[in-house]
Amino acid sequence: MQIPAPFDYVRASSVDNALALLDRHGPESRVVAGGHSLLPMMKLRLARPDWLIDINDLYELDYLLVDGPVLRIGAMTRHTTLLESDDVRRLFPIITDAERVIADPIVRNRGTIGGSLCQADPAEDLSTVCHVLEAVAVVRGPNGERMLSMADFHRGPYETAVAQNELLIEVRIPIRARSASAYEKVERRVGDWAVAAAGASVTLAAVGTISHVAVGLTAVGLDRNVTEVEAVLVGQAPGEELFALAGRLAALACDPLADQRGPIDYKRHLADELTRRVLRVACSRAAASVFDLTLQEG
Amino acid sequence: MTILEDRPSNPAAGDHDRPIGHGRMQRKEDPRFVRGKGHYVDDIVLPGMLHGAILRAPVAHARLVSIDTTEALAHPKVLAVITGSDLQALGLAWAPTLSMDVQAVLVTDKVRFQGQEVAFVVAEDRYAARDALELIQVEYDVLAPVVDARKAMDPDAPVIRDDLEGRTDNHIFDWEAGNKAETDAVFASADVVVKQEIVYPRVHPAPMETCGAVADFDPIEGRLTLYETTQAPHAHRTLFAIVSGIPEHKIRVVSPDIGGGFGNKVGIYPGYILAVVGSIVTGKPVKWVEDRSENLMSTSFARDYIMQGEIAATKDGKILALRTSVLADHGAFNATAQPTKYPAGFFHIFTGSYDLAAAHCTVTGVYTNKAPGGVAYACSFRVTEAVYLVERMVDILARKLEMDPAELRLKNFIKKEQFPYPNKTGWEYDSGDYEPTMRLSMKMAGYDELRREQKEKRERGELMGIGISFFTETVGAGPRKDMDILGLGMADGAELRIHPTGKAVVRISVQSQGQGHETTFAQIVAEEIGIPPEDIDVVHGDTDQTPFGLGTYGSRSTPVSGAAVALVARKVREKARFIAAAMLETRPEDLEWEKGRWFVKGDPSVGKTMAEIAMGAHGTVALPEGIDGNLDAEVTYDPPNLTFPFGAYICVVDVDPGTGHVKVRRFIAVDDCGTRINPMIIEGQIHGGLTDGVGMALMEIIEFDAEGNCLGGSFMDYLIPTAMEVPDWETGFTVTPSPHHPIGAKGVGESATVGSPPAVVNAVVDALAPFGVVHMDMPCTPARVWEAMQGRTRPPV
């Protein structure tokens, strides 16, 4: 049994209550959702909060809602819910792809999207996914709500724009027609952190060319989308040569570190290889959905 | 006789399977485990029990300047803080290891590996004990560490063991087996010689239950009761008596349910000794249970062999000779557990399953600033390393000769008629019939079809690999004439009592860590005396309740203790004959045995069942001279030889050419462990061992950085396989009974761990053949496989 340093514990009963508790207990208090990042760090005594504010009773934040042009995901939505949702699979297959390779069923039953995004581990998958999908984070604090783009929300490894007295309450993902997405990860073992991963979202124009694209990378030192690929992909017809070009650009854009998961050149190679793969899958999925759409319209 | 049988169609035994003797039946111990009623060391709670925690060194090599325990002692819940100098005063600062070295219980002079024990806190609860560790102030003078075993013998390498008088380097031992001159001569005239450095990196057994102890010293009686996670309770008791000075009859070691051992729980760790000292000092029971990081960083590792292999053959594929020199990294203390005469364990069975003209090996052991250990993780005393070496070398030779690796093996096997086979390094293989086992595995795999599929895939640029391993194990240590551990012969005892109503209790000296002893040993008795296994209780793990013996490791329970149990049952059966004769008023020689009953020859209706005889033994019938009024017996079994189980494993992998990710698609395992007592338990052992093997081949490694920091100190860093990494195992078997074992059984517990890593690595290397890869070291992680594809294979250490 690994024993954390002493701490106090309180269960929040509502979002407002959680915010009040954060305010009351100050900077040495931490919110715990699924707990799969925070608790291991506490057991290793790498994290030593004085107070744990448990928000697992905030069922009000556990929802998935298609609301006009956006998918609204409550911050306490569990990975399993995302993985099993038909709406998610239909609208954003990148989320389903990613969830399938996040940890294991036990962790997915407990872990939440809000916890993942707020932990902002550099090898965390949903941060990349939300960047790629151009999600908006809804953060609530004593002064009300603010909406942050992922670029503003996600400041770097283990760092977000959520202040100590704020709570991420919702993630909003814009729904685009004629679009599809994909995610692929390489890991040493199921449940290990990614050696590297990539995600892509693609929108096709009526003529079949790429009208909008986003590519993101996980665990290779890039806390933003690979914007370099957009200029070369947009307006082009999908194809292997184009994907290969995008892959090369992704490999150049990333900045991985060598560790037990692999050396730098391998991770760059994966950035390249996985970028090509996710673009290939996303484009073919998008083409299939356009075809479905045409059938329905026709 | 060799019998080839197909796997039974219904591998899961149901309630209807109630063999009286050998056969498939569900494990008797499982109801308590599946209902959460197992009782482990950490479940033990004694009145007034205190809790201990160990402060561990944060660096790998450092002189200890000072320890200040004042603040920790001031913690309101702390009762004692024990340091190395306290132990020194008691003469307990150093304890003997199982390899005739000594190991620091607590650091007195110098830290020698990261995670080494520095101080022990005893507190009212385990939280306080853990918190108080942070209140101990230690000053270290950090020294340059020796991390790379290859540099341990450099003239300017820091001397790790300056505690040993006269020690001026990090050399532990040189050991050799086989005939060097003869081997060199064969190599000199061979058509083909191939060489390869092969590294078996450091791995960790990582049992689900970590190590721990509850020590309860009674100062009035001078009696110590020690509940421990140990695979060898009797050996531990003797060693505790020698080290502590507490008389052996006043020590009771209890090993309750154990959550996995794999060799990790053979040695005596400082924590056990500290729990005892804590109990003596406080006068109360003290529990110490290590956490996962402590287990991974400080307890017995396995392997860490850097092997230079060479194999010689004729150009048409007759293997002539093998030789190897090994550099063995033993960590900071030589604490490997193996028979005393064999500092490299049984590594010299590296000649494998092949009929060679010559063989020679040398092994050099060195100290490094790493955790001690060396023989652990289901290795059969380093047979794992030996099998890995020979099975890789044979594959490398096959590549060189452009021969099919199955064909090369079949051509070079020791032939059935050559058994008992004396190999070139001093072993006498008791029995074997390798070709049918190999053929069965190939048939189950559809070997030719797999090769065809591989050829097609290669043409399409797909990477598919087929790996073969044919292993021979040597297990069941061992004959007292040449095997002992610290002077204790490697025998095992068994006692059997039949109660008046015909129910039995058998007491054994070996200890289960999950192997199913309570079932297997009941079945052995049942087979011999014909009462159902349900009516036979197996008692183990408590030195006050069981006869002396050396315990469970090296797959020795069935070969040694299983033999003891069979023989004690036969002794009871023979005694029953005399009692039955008295009851039937006839002569013993006029009786005939059928399972469970003695009857009068020629008149089967007149006889006595074991239950009747048991009642008779304790009853009033007049007994013949020399027959006591009971139906009990005891034996101690000294095995005449080891047993030599073997098996043919075939692994099929697919490698993603873009990422280097390896997927084990199929694994076919045909095992021959002689007589099969409970096939379901055997299959369970095989499944577990194969999973271990896939883990070691693909992901497991304990790495260190240049400062000697352990990089495998948690399950986030030390990966062990899950159900997702392993295929649906395809198991089969042949039966070649051991000629010297009373029931023909051989050990099987470690076969799959020993045999499977080379099969997986051979498959990966085979998949990478289009890239010109002839060898890559474990672990075959995606990154390392990709590097191999780039022509940049590198050793893991």
C-alpha cells in the first residue's frame, strides 16, 4: 500500500459548492474527479494537497448533448460514456478512436474528460483530440463563466488556464458537415502512456477537396495543432502523396524528448507515420459520410 | 513410453469431474480465493500490533555521513526508530545471503543501491510510520556509482564492497563448466561458426502481493512467531535461528496464503529482520508490508546476463559445439538463491536439447550499484538464460545456413535412445523424446502453411514472423550429494495421517504461492491410497505443523515434495496391508490392492477399504509385531537426480512495418512434464508462464540511468502484460515420464517462462528478416523494433 501525505477530504454537492470549497481551502486544495492521475501522484508523494475536493457527486456535469451545431460534453462525463456513445461515434469518430486506447476499462469507467483536460499530461489523448476538434472549454469561477479555445485553455504540460478557484464544467465541440476524424496511438502496452499519437479532422468540399483540416500530435512536445499542414492540405484532393507531405511536416513540427518509450528519431518517425494514417482514415471516413449524405439527399 | 494425446475437448472441468487420484479437477483452494477469503500476511492483525516502515536511500552509491532521528522519534505515534548503528550494537547490521555473501540489513557505512534500507520506523499505525520517514534527516556523501556491469572490472571503477576485508575490485566469482580445450578444438575445425552477443536484461518478478512480515516476539517464552511472505518457511526458520541466536525450536515461521512468488520470496529481506527487531525492541507484534515501488526497486530481480554466444556446426547443419562467456550483474550484494556449488545456477544446461560434441561456458559475476538478487522470476536457477542463449543461437545458425529452424532442431535433437543422456557440462538428462513433441507443435501450428503465408506476406511488404523454441529444463533440485543451500540439503519431507474415519491429512514442507498444492498433493495421495482428494487436507506453510524441507522454487515441489508425498502414501498403503490382514485374519501376502481397498486374492468380495482399515488401526484388533496402532507415516525424500521437462513452443507475430509494434497472433505450446497429475493446474501454470514470457520478450525491463536511479519503480514504468497483449494460448502435451520419480512426474511451474521468451524473440527477428536483422535483444518494444529495422539494433544495457 502506497501511502499519501496527510490530507483532508470533502465532497462537493454542486458546482457552486465546489467553487466555494476551492475558495475556502485555497491554493493547497485540489479537485478530484476520476482520480487516476492525481491519486497515483499523491501516493508517490509527488502531489501533496492539503485538501481534496471530491466532485464525483456532481452528476449535473455528467451529460452528452447534441445541441444544434455543437456537441456539449459535461466535464464529469466518464471515458466509458464517450466510448459507448453513438452520437460521438457518428459525429467525432476521433473521440471513439482515442477512448478505445485510453487506459483500460477500469480507468475508463472512472476517469472523466474534465479530469483529463485539466491534468493536461503531455501524453494525454483528449487534449489533442479537443485541439483537433477545435473545442471550446467552458470554465466557471466566482465571477461567472468564460469560454476558452483550446489554444487558450491548454497552456502546456500540466498547465491550463483554469485558475485555482475555477472549475472546467463543459467542453463544446462544433459539429461540421462533410467532416470526419481519426486518432491513432502507438503504445508499448495497452494502458501505457502513448509513445506518440496523432489525431486529424477533415472537412471535404463538394468537389472532394479538403476544405478544412486539423492535425494534432500527442506526447511529442507539441501543445498545439500542426498548423503547418493546413496550408498544404486545404484545397487539395486527398491522396497518399499529400498525406506523406503532411507527415513530413508533422515530423518537423514536433519536438519530442527521448525517454524509455523511445528515442527522438523514432518519435519523429511516428509523428510522420501516424499523421499519414489518421489523415488517410479521416479522409476516407469523410468521403464515406459525404457519400451517405449524397444518398440521403439524392 | 511416450504417449501422444490431443488436448481434451472440454478443458474446463465441471463439478462432475471428481477423480480419485490424478485427473482434471477444480482447485480445492479456489473457493476461498474467488470469494475473497484468502488470508495473506497483510490480513493478519494481532492484538497491540504496531507498524513498520523503511526509509530507503534516494541515491545508488553514497557514504552515510549522519542520521538524525530526533524529529521522527518526537512524532506522537512513533515508538521506535532503528538505524544501522543500533543494529550494529546488536550484531545484526549485516545478515548472510543465500550465496555466502553478506547483505546490510540497514546501512551502516555506505549506501550501495538506490532503495537500500537506511532506517526503520515503528509506529502505532502504518500512516504514521510512513509519515515519520520524512522526519528522519540523513546526510549522504554521494559517490560515483557502478551502473554498467561491463565497466565494473575497470581498474578505476569504484569499489562497491569495501566492507569486505581485502576487497579491491568488484569481482565476485568466475565459474566454468564443460571442457574448454575440447570445445576450442571442435570450433577450430568446424565448417561454420556464428557468434552473437545476447543480453537478457534485468527483469522483476513483480508478484501481485508484495513482500511483508508480521513478527511477534514473546519475551517471556523467548518465542518468535514470524508470519512471512516466504516460499521456503523451513529454510527461513533455520537461517533466522542462526542469525538471531533465538533457538530454532522457539521460532515458528508461518507462510499463509501467498499472492505469487516467482522466486521473489525465496530470500530473506532486511524488512523481515527489521520486523523481528522491531518486535523485540517494542515488545509488541510488528507488521511490515512493502509497497509496490519498494518491491520493484529493492527486492530480488532476475537475469541481467550479458552473454557472448558461439555455435559451431557442419555446413549441412549438424551442430557440433556451443560456447559462451557470460558477464553476470549481481547487484550490490551477492544474494542470488541457488544451490551452493553453482554460483551461476544451472546455467550450464545451456547445451539445451541438442546432441553436441563439446560445450564450454564461463560466467563472471560482478558487483554493481543495483539491487541484489539474481535468481528470481521463475527461472529454474538460470535455465531461463541458458535456454534463451541456445535457442537464439540455433536460430541464428539456421539463418546462416539458410535452413528452416524447425528442420535444424529436428536434425540435432538428442535421440530417444540416447537417454539417460550425459551432456557435455555434467548433467544427466533423465528422459526425453523430443521429436514427437516438436512434430505435434508443428502440426498444431500448421507450420508449413504458416511458412507459406509468411512468404506471401513478405512479397506484399507485410512483416510476419514465426519463432520456435525447444527447451529442456532441469528442475527438482536436488540430490543431497551435490546440492545444498548454505549447507542444507535440498530434500523435502511429507507426513501422512489417516484419521479413524478414513479422512486424511498430509503435511508437506513446500509452500504454495498459487501453484495449487492443496489440490495436486491431495490428488497424489488419492491416487496412491484411493480416497478422494476432497477427503485429504494438505497442510503447508507453517513450520510448527509440517516436516522440514527446502520449499517451493525452481519448479521443485512436484519433483521433490510430490515424490515424498507419493512415497509416504505408499508407506501408508503398505502398512494398511498389514492391518487389513490382521482384520481379515489372513496373511499380508495373501492380499491384493485395488484403488482404495485391500482384498483377499481370489476372493474380491472379502476385503477392507482404507476407511475400514483406518478405523481398525485405531481400534481393538490385535496388530502384528512392529505395527503401531495408527495409519500414519513420514518420509524425507532425497531425489536421485533432477527431472528434465521439455517442450516445443511456436510463436507467430505480426509486426507493423510503420510503427514497429509487435502483435503476438498465435502461440502454440506443447509441454512434456512427464506424468500429469492435474492437467487443469498444469494448463494454468503454462498460461501464466507464457504470459510472463511475452511480457519479458516485449516490454519488461528494469533500467537504470547513469546515476544508478532505478527507472522501473512503479507499474507506470515497469510494464507487465495484460490480456490484450497475449493471444488465446494453444496448448498441447506429450508424456515422457521421469524414470526415477515415483510417479514419473517432472516439474512444470517454470517451463513456460523459461521456454517462451526465445520463441517470441525468434518470431520478431524472423519477421524482421527482410531488413537483414539476425538478432535483437529484449524487450522488443515498438521503438527498439523500429531501430532494428533501421539497422540500428542496440543492447538494452
